[in-house]
Amino acid sequence: MALALATRSSLIAPSATLAMGAEAKKLKARGIEVLDFALGEPDFDTPANIQQAAIRAMQLGQTHYTPPAGISELRSAVAELYTRQHGLATDAAQVVISNGAKHSIHNALMAVCGPGDEVIIPAPYWVSYSDLVKLTGAEPVILATPEESGFKLTPEQFLAAVTRRTRLLMINSPSNPTGVVYSRDELAALADAVLTTDVGVLSDEIYEQLTYGDARATCFATLRPELADRTITISGVSKTYAMTGWRIGWAVAPVSVAKFMGDLQSQETSNPCSISQWAALEAITGPQDSVAVMKAEFQKRRQYVLERIKGLPDVTCLPPGGAFYAFMNVSAHFGRTIRGRPIKNSTDFCMAALSEASVALVMGSAFGAEGYARMSFATDLKTLEKGFDALEKFLAA
Ligand SMILES: Cc1ncc(COP(=O)(O)O)c(C=O)c1O
């Protein structure tokens, strides 16, 4: 008899962004040039000073197990970063270093959610949130935030969704996939609503340094003194320092939650890569000039993308205030047939764009928002130009 899978296996689907990236890779392997805007990862090399720190760590023999929650130097540096830059008094005991922010989110959810619990997730949401919640046995409660409301959750919406079972609200500003950045006042209003309940908050701030124009990221836990005890802040080095492959993220949490997360890691993965931890320490404590350079480049690409979207027939886009995504409204094309392919939804749209125009996007449905296609602009301008040329032809067909 074949080995049966646990019932848990039905709870998760492969990450749609990674799946789309894999489809694109298959075409590439067949020699087809794919204009790949599916993956959310900076195309820059990791800055040289960070690479050097990793080499130094190896040469110094820092290649052994570390404490499960991370080396004390990095935990202290993260605590210092929050204390100094964000104004959130943080102790190193509140910081847990994990294998990327995704792992931090998983462990944070494992710490506070379980069967019978509900977790409120505003949609559009990052692909992994709902599946990570389901893995804990808890139930994701998805609240649609329409484009007309700027893709933002309102305090009224949140309060109307709270039940006796609600454990957590997950928020993500700047947002993947919409690029939406809540203003400080909007988050403060949400914070006040949260404080009238017993609900905790998981604030995913991984794109905190990538904002454009007047938009500014806000560290949610700093908004009201009472929030520190019930907020888990997630961030890491992947996006800011072009370090997606190094796998270092962190959580700043109440001490009891951080303690459990560390214990969980001690049984589950042990420490995150020792070399990556030393590299991450250099990333956050070393010179920051490369961050400004990468940000300026993203800013240029964002401008270019917004200009070119105006030239796409029947496609609109709310300008992203942060991150590196354009969440394009493509719903006007539903009901059409493009190059013989009927387009009924965002999956049809993205699949047709891939096979007919060799342009890889991610369907809005993967983010809980039908009607959209996400384009990552963490790609060079030349590729963006080719991509828009191809999309223009595809939509005019
Ligand atoms: C909103 C959001 N949170 C977390 C992550 C995960 O980051 P990491 O690569 O550090 O696991 C991503 C990556 O795409 C993301 O977009």
C-alpha cells in the first residue's frame, strides 16, 4: 500500500509565486526567452561588504552550530535597531533570528495560534499567509479590501470580523502584492481598534525600507505603548539588502513568544546558517549606502512601470507606495479571447501572457484578489521594456 499523506497535506498548496517562477524556468530551459516578473526578489548582488563579512566568518571558523534563536551579536544588533531607529525599547531576549522572514512568520503563528482560533488577514495578502495559518490548525478569516478603499483595512471592518475565537490580525505595510503603505494615522486608528479587543497583531514589515515619494513605513508596535505586549514584528535582510538566498529573517516579540519560537527552532531547524547570520550583522550595522543605491534604482523602475502601464489597453494600477510590485487591474480583459485563449480570470490571463507573450506575472487569485496580475519590478529596465512591449502586443491582439 502506498504511504498515505497526513490530513495536514491537504491544507497547503505550493506557493503560487514560486510555482509561476518554476513554469517560467521550464520555458527558459526550452530556449525560450522569458520576461520574468513573477519572483519578488531584488536582482542586485548582495553588497560587497556583506559578502566579505561572510567570507570572514568562514575563515574565522564561525561555521558551527549557533544558539537556536541566533548569535547574541545579531539579536542584540536587531534589538538596538528597533530601540534606536524605531523608538521601540527592545531587549535581545525579544528577538529570534530565523531562516528568512517566512520562517519567522511560521514560527510566530505556531507560537500563538492553533485549532479553533481565527486569524484575520486583509486581502490582497502575501501568498503564504493563509496557508501558514492553516498549518497551525487555525482558520484564516479573509477580509477583502477593495481597490476603491486603497486596498486598506478599516478599523470598522476589523471590528466587525472579530469573534471570541480571533487570536491575531496580520498586517503588511508596505504590502506585497499591492505596494500599499498605510499612513501612520491609518495604522494608529487600526491600533486603537485592536486595543478595544484581546486580539494580537503580526505586523510583517519586511519592505519597511523600500518606500517611495511621501510614503513612510510605520513600525506598528510603536504606535501605542500597550501594543508591545501583543505585537509580533517581522522583518529581515532579504529584500533590503538583496539577500533572499541567505535566509535570514527575524521576529521581535513579547519575551514568552520569543522564548517559544527559539525552543521550537531548537527542535525543528536548530540555528539559521551561522555564516548568513554574520553577514546579516554586517548588513544592518555596516555602511548603508548600497541600500540607497538599490532604492533609487527601484524608484526609477517604478516610474517607468507606471508610465508603461498607462500604455496598456484597459489596464490600471494603483501606484505602489512601497515594495517592488505593480498590482495591475486586468479585469477589463475578462470575457475576451486573446490569441485563441479565452480569458475568464486572472489565472487564464497570466497563463496566456506566459505562453503567448513569454511574460511571467502572478495571478491576483493567488493573493486572494481576483481581477489582478502582479508584476515584480525587481528586474532591470531593459527586461521591463521588453516585457511591456510584449504585453502591449499581446493585449492588442
Ligand atoms: C510580505 C512578505 N513577507 C515575508 C516574505 C519572506 O521573506 P524571506 O525571503 O525573508 O523569507 C516575503 C517574500 O516574498 C514577503 O513578500
